[in-house]
Amino acid sequence: VQLQASGGGLVQAGGSLRLSCAASGVTFGGANMAWFRQAPGKEREFVARISWGGSSLNYGDSVKGRFTISRDNAKNTLYLQMNSLKPEDTAIYYCALVVSDNPKYWGQGTLVTVSS
């Protein structure tokens, strides 16, 4: 299983970014997927989760109403649309394949930096 995250970068507070995670080596359409993030000096934090068909979505409290997780099973790609970004959203963002509610495979991470 390979998960390749991309789309990170530097953005001003209030701006938007869309992260992508390209999956290979897995039946993507049958896999629950998630985004996590890790800020400097902090533990990894759950951001969002999406079921294999896209019908079930869950979000961490700190991103509810601002971030949207989605997927395109035809393209084997997971997305995270991030709006109204805040400096505290600065972190490395990781996509993960989830099995039994636990992340089993991780992507390499993409850095998001939000300037104030």
C-alpha cells in the first residue's frame, strides 16, 4: 500500500488549501480513509474520516465547519478541503488507510503552514 499526500504549502490566515492523497496497491473503493495532522511539539491529531463509499464523515472538533473530507474512488484519491485556515492549523498532514477504526497505513505527510 502506498499513500502519496500532496497539496501542502504556505497560506495566509483565512485562506484555503486542498490536500490530495493518491493511493495505490489497495482496493481504494473498499477502504475507509482519514486525515491526521501533527503540529511541532504536539501529538498526532485526528482531523477527518470518510467511509469507503463516502456516506459517513467524521471530523475533529477543531476543524468542524471549516474542513471537508471527500474522495474520488475512480481516481483512487482522497481529498481534504481546508477553508478559513488559522495559524493553529499549521502542521504536517498525513493521510491514512483505516482498518477497524485504527490507522494501518500512512502516507508520507505534507506540510501546511498558515501565517498570521
